[in-house]
Amino acid sequence: MKIIILGAGQVGASVASNLASEANDITVIDENGVILQELQDRLDLRTIKGHASHPDILRQAGADDADMIIAVTGDDETNMIACQVAYTLFHTPTKIARVRSPEYLKFSSLFAQEALPVDVLISPEQLVTDYIERLIRNPGALQVLDFAGGRVQLVAVHAYYGGPLVGHELRDLRTHMPGIDARIAAIFRHGKPIAPEGDTIIEADDEVFFLAASKHIRAVMGELRKLDKPVKRVLLAGGGNIGMRLAASIENRYQLKIIEHNAARATLLSEELDRTIVLLGDAADEELLLEEGIDSTDVYCALTNDDEANILSAMLAKRLGARKVMSLINRASYVNLMQSDVIDVAISPEQATIGSLLTHIRRGDVVMVHALRRGAAEAIEAVAHGDSKSSKVVGRTIEEIGLPDGTSIGAIVRGEDVIIAHHDIVIESEDHVILFLSDKNCIKDVEHLFQVGVTFF
């Protein structure tokens, strides 16, 4: 696939890295020549220095026959205009734009083909807001990812000493929970994947990914660790776009406070939010945190634009007694470093955005992609089409499908029914199949499995 990426920032560089490793023809445009040179030194791609929306720059990048343009510069207007130019001058089939401003996003008609022809809108702030909200609803989870419109969830947890299933074989899960079906999709032990088999024994500190119907998630978590108490009190540090969106979304369900250091922004928050207590101050002020009851806070989220400030304030909140702390971290190298016993969850806007972008890039009918373990693994939702003659999956049992090593089918959604995968389940046409790939390098083989043959048409 020939893809032009506009913007070599964190998201653009990460998307380029993901796609260049999958034998795509990638060109990156940016005005910063130093960043472009660094990208070209480590990745097999072309780079062009110039303004991303200028027609001559796009033509130089090969827009005449590009399959897709991904506009992820730091400027909404540049991204939207670039899509307009690609549509009008080059008839680019797929145009993806990152748009951050809610003032644009609230008018869906603005992005119709006859207006601003953007095929796919990506809003990092909204993606991160939704992700944090799922984590708050599921205390104890490291990741919570939706599939099939939320009917199925993939949840990652650390197995703890004392969990009923810890020290037991996976096949005991069904005995422990009669009437509840779940599938262990993957286990990572000391950072390395272990293929989950019936006789695999879960050990304490294993990072366990499991799939289940959303209504059963809490019951399955209880098998792997002591269940955390439901969340009541939440404290947010930072009232920017993400902090404000999250507060507006959850303030009716929790006792919510938000700390904002900018007086004008704090005033705006107090006017826009109904039930949230807005505090003017510094989130790293120990005295302020103690006054506001940090020791009885269930979830503390550091959501400012400053990685270092987020990390330090989250560490302070944890030391002062907050039950669970989360920190928004933009720099990828910090994410791996900081998710530990000190910071419970390091949230990467980059990874949330990349998963959404990959959904529209994968071949075959892939309707959902989530990047896992900082991009090393993936979970995807693919739709099976065709019949037993034209498809490599339809009409076959799961054990008959030639899945690549490190790939497993976790669940199937058939209409409104959630079917947890077992070896004798037969895949039917239009089933939504949820797969876990412990090695994303297998993605080409998986895409090939879900592509129908020409006889189907």
C-alpha cells in the first residue's frame, strides 16, 4: 500500500515505524529536516521537507497514485486542508485526519465529501478520554479494550498472590466459574509471551490478557487477583482538553475534583462543569493534596501537558495514599520506564491513536485494532466473509484454521451473541472474530486469512 504521512511528530513517526515494517511504501512529509533525517536513518521510507498541505509537496510525495493520506501534523487546519487538496487534485481514495479541536468535531456535517472530504477523523483526546474512563470503571485493570461495540472486552491484569486461579492450570477456570465463559488470550511472564494452553499454570506477577463478555469481566478479574473496591472518589490533575472531557463524562458517577494551575482555565472549568469541584493550585503541592484527602482518593489521574510534572505528581499522590494512580505520558521511552509499582498505569496517547489508525489500514475486513504492550502485540477484530470455497476461515473449526504462531482466536461475536472460542467452534460468514497477536509481525498472515478469494465475487 502506498501511504503518505503528513507530520513526523510522535504519532506520525510511530505510525511510520509500524507501517514501514509491514512492507508498505511510506513517504513522510514534515517541515523539520532534522526529524526527517532521523526517521530515514532508522526506517525504510522516503521523506520530503515541506508544508504538508501544499499541492506541489504532495505531488512530489507521490499523491497522484497514493492509496491513503494520513494527516497527523500538530495543526488541525493543515490536516483538514491537506485532505481537501488530496481529494480535489489527486483523488486520493482514503484520507485520514487528526482533528483535536472540539469546535470542529461537534459539526459532523463539516466533514462530508461535499464539504471537507475527510474519510476518517481521529481525535486523540477523545480516544484517551474513553480509555481512561474504561480503566476507572474497572479498578485493578492495566488495559480495558472494547470490541464488537462494547459487547466483548479484552482486559489485562497482573495476577496477584491469593488469586483463586493463581498457581492453578488454565483449564480450572471453567470449574471455578460455572456458567461464565472466558478465554485467556495471552500471558506475559517477565516480559516474554507464553502460549496459553490448558495445562499452563498462572503465576503471581504474570501479565494476563483475557477476553469475556463485558458483563463477566469483573468475575474473571476476581479469579486472578483480589478485587479492588468500586471507585467513588476521583482526583484529576490538569484541566486541559483531556481533563475537561473526562470530567464532563464521569462527574455524574463519581465524587470528582480537578486541580488546575491556570486561573482563567480554572474559571472556565467551574463554569462548564456541573458537579465537579475545581481547585486552583499546583498538583505537586503536597499540602494541597493532603487537604483534599488524597489518602482517601480511589483514582488519581495526572493529565497535564508536561510528562515530568505528571510523573512526579502521580508518584507523590501514590506516596501520600492514593489507591490507584495513572499518568498521561507522551514520550514513548518514559511509558515503559514508569509503569511499575509506583505508577499503576502509564497512558500513552500515541498508542491509543495508532490503534485507531491501524483499523483503517489493515487489509481484509478489519473493524478494530488495539496496539498492546507498547505496540509489540495487537488485538484485532476481523469480519469473516464468503463461504467454505472462497474463505480460509468460514466453514472451518478453529482448530482447522492455520493460525500463525503466537496468534489465537479469543472470541466470536455472531449477531448479538458472544461466543468464547473453543477448538470445535465453526466460523460462519459475517462472524466478528477477535484475535490476539503476541507478535505483530504475524499481521500479514492474519490479514491473508480473512481476505476472500475472487470466486466469492
